[in-house]
Amino acid sequence: EITSSWFYKDLSKLIMPLLLLGVAVVWLSTSFVVVQPHQQALILKMGQISKQVGPGPHFKLPWPFGQTQKFDVDRVHETFVGSVRNKSEADIAILWTNQHADGEEEYMITAPTPSAQLDDAGITDNSTGVGLLPAEVVVQYCILSEELEKYATSADDPAKLLENLADRHVNEYFSTHDVDFLLAHGREKGGMELQKSIAADARELGLKVTFV
């Protein structure tokens, strides 16, 4: 009896138009995008950057003709170089009996200490020598909103590239300073010097290094 009612007959005639209408509404909704207060976004048109927009609602071409890439420009990001400490044990003291790093500990080559270059007679020995020192170096950075397009097009993974560049600078710095310096007042001084050297490369990626 239900299939012979007028309501069922009228609904069966409208089911396809209603389905098409639903698909059209969903497709057109892809042209609406909301950028969060801490974000900036790049609007892409046919795969090419069309414009940069700030927080708020915006319109673009529906998918796949228009796309959006959002970036957290007002937040501080960080990456780690060297022996990264196990974050699950962040509140546990570093002792000989527990694991210091997340994964295998990495040792950096350092310059020999002045005392290591003296022979038994106290005369400077010109032979080469090195030291090994594990360290966790934290690099904090933010994305420059005025350089957002440069950041988005600089590399497939700019954050990973920054980590690799920072690793190179850190290893170079450690290799030219001895263990005594690095473990004492060289901690603070080294952080400032590394920040300057890493910042130069980071600027080319549209990034600003805020702390090392």
C-alpha cells in the first residue's frame, strides 16, 4: 500500500534530483575555507599560488580547481639536533642507569682540550686529537608571514631541511671548540653564535630562528 501512495510516487520522482542537489552542495562547500587566528593561508588556483589570506572566512574555486594551504605563522616551532632526549622520560633525572636519548645516542666530535695537547714534559704536542660529546640542541623558529610564499616553495619539507642545516652548523661548531668550553660558559655563548649562523640559512627558507 505504501508503494502505491501518492507520496511514495512523488518521492521516487524526486530522489535523483535531490541526490544531485546534495552532491552539488557538498562540492560547492569546498569553495569555502576558514583560516584560524594563528594561521595564514595560500589560495591556489589550478595549482598556482593566487593570493595570501589571513584569519577569517574566504572563498576559492571549488575542488579540484582551487586548493588551500594553511600555515601556523603565529606559533613557535622547534626541532632538535644531536641526541634527542626521550620525551617520555622528561621528568626523570639523567643517570648512568637509564637511557639518555630517544634512540641511539649521537656523539659529536669536539676539538681537543689544551691539556690534551701537552706531552709528559708539559710541552705542547702538535699531534691531532679529538673528543666526543653527546648533546641535545634545541632550535626554535617561526614562519615569517611576509615570507610565506618563499617558505611554501623553498623545499618539499622546509622544517626537515632546516633540521639538516642546523645539524651541519652544530657539528661545525662542536668540532672547533673543546669539551671544557662547551660544558661551561660555552653553552650560552654557543647558543647565541649558533642562532646567528642558523638564522642566515633559515631566512632563505622564509623562517626566523628565535632561540637555540
